[in-house]
Amino acid sequence: MSAVTFTNNEKSTSTSVGYAGAVVTVLIWAAWILATRHSAATQLGTIDIGLIRYGIPMLVLAPVWLKTGLLPKGVPLRLLATMVAGAGAVFFQLTTSAIHSTPASAAGILLGGSMPLATALIGVIVFRERPDFMRVLGLAAIVGGVAILLVRSLAGAALPWTSFVLLPMGAILWASYTHAFRRSGLTALQASALIAIWSFLIHIGLAVAFGTSIASAPLGEVGLQVLSQGVLSGLAATVAYGLAVHALGGTQAAAFTAITPVLATIGGGLLLGEEIGIAEIAAAVITGLGVALSTGIASRR
């Protein structure tokens, strides 16, 4: 009896850690979208920000990647490449370039809102996952909430084609990373460390080829990006999301990212002067309900 109790307690603790990691991730991502949007008005380019985003975790997690090696044994190269592209340099360059020309609210919708859907579709099509009815209903509610925000945002502003192409592509990349990490056998710290070092090396190559303006940028702007990109997004959010994927599973952890567009919309209204009305409130309620259902809280299994 005591063994069963211990197992149940251990499972409950793991699930709680997963939920906490998912919540921390979406809070940081919403702040990341706002900070990235703000950087469009500075002299820092996407390469400069990428060096900051991956340079900080590369240094902090150096003991981890030095121990595993750049090509850890037992991890297929295709999975490692998918992880680096999906949560590292390729993902970052695509999404940052698009966010620079996209309002924060729309960016949150087209990126954060697409992530759980892309992850669920890859799980069903590629890995034959079979979400139950309540989880499907939750994903449908997420679609409804995202649709409300998207219609609302498009009604007041014309978005460039890059917003509709690059941000959903970024969502697909992140979904691919989610499933690859789940099957890699790596811990959250190990995956974060490897993504950081490989992405930093890629950005070093980009800086050599195209140049960088970090040295001439105002110290305050660099400091803001160090905090938002390097410490929070590059380090804390990546580790937190890894913990969520390990504890909850890829599709369930990714469902939480649907909260990102709601938070980005609210943040855009409070910090960037974007309007918040009935549509935004309705989307928040519907999306929040969808996230709750998609986590399996109302499922029989």
C-alpha cells in the first residue's frame, strides 16, 4: 500500500511540475513577443538579438553541454537537428523577423495560437496519437478563441504576408521540436544546453557574414534584451518547457501555448497602446477553457 501511495505522490508531483513549467513558459513567451516587437524600434537586428538570446544560456549551461558533447551518444542526428532548428536558430530568425513587422497581438495569435494545433496534428498524423473527445473539444475551443482574436486583429490593420507565412512556419518548427525532444531521451537541461550552443555557433557564423551592431547599441537596450531574450526566453522558458513536455507529454504541454496570444493581446493593450475590447475578453475565456480541456482535466483517462 505504501508503495502505491509513493507512486501516486510521485506522479502528482511530476504533473504539478509540468503545469508550473507550462505556465512559466507562456508568461515568458508573452513578454518575449512584446520585447521583440519593441526591439524593432532599436538598432539591434535579429542577429544581434540571437547572439544575446543563445549566448547567455550557452554560458550558463556550459557545464552541461561540455559533459554531453555537441553530438551526444544515443541521440539520433535527425532528432538533434530538428530540436536545434525547431527551438533554436532557424525558429528564432523566422519568428523575430516576422514579429518586427507584426503587432504584438497578431503575433501572439499567429505564433502562440498555432503551436498547440501544429503539435496535435503532428502527433496524430506522424505518431498516431489519439486524443480523446474532451481534448479534441479543448483544441476546438482554442481554434475558436484564436479565430476571434485573428478576425478582430485583421479588422483594424493590414498585416504583411510575412506574418501569415513565417509565424505559422515558426509554430510548425516548435511543434517538431516538441515531439523530437520528447523522443530524444535528453533532460530539459541537456536539451536547452545543446540548443543554446549550436544556435549560438550558428549566430556567430551569421555575425561574421553579415555583421553585428551590439557593440554600438545603447547599454539600456542591450540590457533589456539580455533579460528578456537571454535570461528569460533563452534559458528559463526553454528549461521550463522541457520540464512540461517531460511531465505532461508533447501535445498536452503545447496546449498551454494557446494562452500566449491572450497574454500578448493584453500586454499589447497595456504597454503598446493596442485596443482591448469584448472580442479580446471573449477570446481569453474561450481559449482558457480550451487549454483546460486539452490538458485532460475533464477526461476519463
